[in-house]
Amino acid sequence: MITGQADLGSGVTSAQAVDWATNPYYAGQGGAAATAQQISLGDIIQNPGASMAVLGANLQSSLIPMALQTAMTGVSFRLARRLLSRPLRSINANLVKPALGSGVAL
């Protein structure tokens, strides 16, 4: 059984949720626009149509930032690995290999 407060309310239809999530005129008037950033599990169980409409609007509004963050994370890790390769080689050669043997490396 799913318990907890639902954020969207009980009178929100799927069409209203799309209007509230995409139209700035409805912002601050309650319903899906007031909680467009938060959808609880109770919302999904109680009113799946409105919840999925708000979920779609949230996904659409954050798609570009998510794509940029994903790309930058990969680039950052590659850059950090290249910058830290020399110090890690030194640690492996001078500390790890003499203490633990040649089969272990950082």
C-alpha cells in the first residue's frame, strides 16, 4: 500500500495538468503548476494521467541541462585521469608495488 501526501490534488485532469505545466498563466494557481517540480509516488498512484503529464513537462524542461551535464561529466573524468596519471604511476611504482607486489595497482 502506498501512503503519504499527494502533491497534485484530486481534481486535476490530464489536460489541466498539461496546461498548468506548460502555460505560465496558470503558475501559482495551485494544481500541477504549484508542484511541477515534485511528483510523489502517491500522485502517480492516485492520478497517473496528470502525474505523467507533469513528469513529461519536467523532463522536457530539463532535457538540455541533463544532456550537457552528462557530456561534461565524461569530459571531466577523462581530463582528471590524464592529469592524475603521472602521480598515480609514481604511487604505484614507489609505494604499492614494493609493498603489495606487481599484481596490485591503483
